[in-house]
Amino acid sequence: MFGTFAAVVEINYKFFYFSMIDKLVQLKESALREIGATKSAGELEQLEIKLLGRKSGELTLLLKGLKNLSDEEKKSAGQLANEVKGAIEKALAAKKSELMTGEWKNSLEKERVDVTQPALPVEERGHFHPNTLVQKDLEDLFTSMGFMVLDGPELESDYYNFTAVNIPPEHPARDMQDTFYIKGHSDWVLRTHTSSVQVRAMQKYGVPLRAIVPGKCYRNEATDPRHEHTFYQLEGIVIDKNISFAHMKGVMQAVADHLFGVGTELRLMPKFYPFVEPGVRGELTCFLCHGKGCRVCKNTGWLEVMPGGMIHPNVLREGGVDPKIYSGFAFGFGLTRLVMLKYGIEDVRHLESGDLRFIKQF
Ligand SMILES: [Zn+2]
């Protein structure tokens, strides 16, 4: 009786044991199969929890049955369980690295840049505007003579544009330089000349001073082939002790030689400008007819391109310079006019037109 009971118990124990061994072996096989079929890292992560999760992983649940086994059986079943766990972990790790490498390769492939691919052809290459070409050319010439190249605001105060250069509010010269004003700011103007930078330069750099100021200017003009509301000037200013008319003539001659060739003649004719005393209009022999007279020089043989003069003492004083000690000269070349002469442009309005058929010729 007892023997029978013991045998039944024995059989039950054996049943638990063999069933456990079976289940472990099955678990290992199915786990390895599932791992092998996994397609993504996220899927693999879910599978890892399903198999080895601490609370309800399949292996964890299976091992709970160990307590029903004899010590000896526990030992061998436990050993098998460890082997199964080790095999699953190993397969998981291998699959994980395989998937990651694949994903890494995929992302690398997506981001791949073929450095050997020939560049796309440049269909159109930009270039400088003729104004800029002449401006840069003159900047090179003047810096070679020790001049600074300065800039100034295009939206200028009434003071720097007019009053500071000896054009007080009641002065008739203001009528000839009507410009654009800003609504609500009666004291602001679009500068009518680059001379607006003269006093700014004296105040900022003091004396001695040698500078040019190329830049855009504005006038409220009825436009025609010779007049435009927007144009370019190139201001020049030299102040030091004992500066004379001869220095100015020398600089103008150097510019004339540079632009139109050595041998170009320069003559200085008297002309009034409020900010110089005395003032001159510098004229050059026509580069086209060499003085014989033609359409470009209106048959005079001369081109008026270099207005200038000795800086008026009032202007020096506004800049904080003592006219008893220092003297200087200033000139304001019509940069736009020089561009037109150099390239034979018959209508000033082409320059600001933005018409590519015009611009592409330079
Ligand atoms: Zn001529």
C-alpha cells in the first residue's frame, strides 16, 4: 500500500521532472526560432520581455515549477534551465547586433553622398555692375596713394548733408539739390551728395586726413538721358598743413591718366560750390576726339568731370579743424558720369533700370 503510494508519488515527481525538461527544451527551440524570425530591434525587445521577463516571462513561469522537484532533480533541471537561458540570451544578443548593424547600414546608405558625382553645371555666373567696376578701380588707385575708403549713411541728417557743408537753411543751393524726405522726420534726407561725409570724417578721424567716399546719392529730378534720381559720386578729401591747389591738381591728373590714359590734359575753370573757396570745375580733354570736338563732348573738346576746390573755412570749423593751421581740398567726381564715359553709355537711366539685357554687356 505504502509502496504503491510511494510509487505513485515517485511517478508524479518523475512526471513533473520530465515535463519540466520537455518544456525547457521546447522553450529553447521555439525561442531560438522566434528570435531568428525577428525583423526589428523593437520587436526583439518585446520578445525578450516575453521570454525572460522577471514577472511573467515564459522561462520565469516555468522555473516556478522547480519547487515540486526533488533536490537532485532540481539540480539537473536547474542546470538545464540555465543553459536554456544562456542560449536564449546569446541568441538575443547576436540578433540585436545583427539588427543594429543592418539599421546602421540602412541609415548610412540613406545619408550617403557620392563625392565623385560631377557638379551640376553653373548655368549663369554673376558679375559686377559697371558702377562697381569703376568704383573698385578708383578705390585701388586711391588706396595706392594713401587714401582711406570711407562709407556714410545714405539716409542723412539735414545738418550733415547741407548745414555742415556751408549750405544753411536759407541758402539758394538747396533749391538745386531737391531730394527725398522721410514722412514725419523733416530733419532726415536722402543725401544729395557724398560731401555729407566730409564733416563726419573730420569729426571721426581728425587731421591730417586723406579719404575717398564712393557712394549712392539721390536727387528729386525729372529723369532724362543725363539725369537720374539715383546716381553715384566719389568724394575725395585731403586736409593737412600747407595743402594747396597744386596738390589737388596733381591728384586729379593722376586720376585722369589712370582712367583715360597718360597725356590726358586737365584744365581748371572757376566755378562756385558753397563748400569750397575757391572752387573749380576740372575738365579733361575728350577721350573720344582728343580735343577736336565730338558728340560726347558737345563739340567743346573738353569733358567736365572733376568738380572740386579748397575746402571752405566754415566746413573745416564744423569738423573741428582750425582753418588758420590746416587747409585742404575736396572733390566730388560724378562716378556715374565716369562710368557712362568709360563704357559709352548714352542714357543714364540704363544703369539703375535693372534690365539684364543692359547689365549683361559688361
Ligand atoms: Zn569729344
